[in-house]
Amino acid sequence: MWIYVWLMITATSLILEFITTDMLCIWFAGGGLVALILSACGLSWYIQVPVFIAVSLALMFAFRQMVLKKLNNKQVRTNADMAIGKEFRLLSAITFDNLGTIKVNDVTWNAVSSNDMPIPAGTIVIVKELKGNKYVVEPAPQDNNN
């Protein structure tokens, strides 16, 4: 009889996990599988139940955070990210107390210096990263092969 109980718990846990994707029920499927094996080996229910609980909780505490981190590590790419690594002309100067501006795809963005140094207007800059609603830029290397 206990084989059917553990089979139902394992199946229900898997189905609930596929429905919710919270990474909460899958661990009980692992515990149910171990308890199912113990039941098939003829061990009594008072050994199966604590092993089910222990294995389920051990799996949950050992792996849940790691799996959630791995699954939620998707970085959302935006059109603004496509400017990273490209060159633009600085429309207004970056000073110690003012943000500069650059135009990316007909949209004017605020820009800050990557090393907190001022950059004059008209300078060609390279976008290094996007921080919030500002591009972090630095002057492009000068081509001295004229």
C-alpha cells in the first residue's frame, strides 16, 4: 500500500512543480522516490516517513537557492544595451557637476564619465555600460594615422 502512497506523492509533486514553477514541490518528489524505494525493499512506514521528510528537506535546503539563482539569472536585454561598445559624439560636456548627453537612435541620453573626469562637448566617446538611465562613457582613443 505504501508504494502507491509514495508513487502518488511523487507524481503529485512533479505535476504541482510543472504548474507552479516555484521550485518548491520538486524536492518532495525526490523524497517520495527515496521513500518509494524503501517501501519496495520492505521497510516499514515509520522508517519511510522520516526518511521522506529528511530527504525532501535536505534537497530543498541544499539546492533550492542555487537552482532559483540559476533560473533567475536571465538578463533582460533592451534596445538601450545595443549602444554598449559603440562610439557617439558627446552633445554636451560632462563636468563635475553636470551630466553630458549623447544621442542614440534619435533619443538623447544622459552620460557620465567612467573615471569621473570632465569630457568636453563634441568629443567622440565609447559607451562602456548602462547604469539606470545614464550611459557610462569614456573618450574614444584618438587615431593619429592622418
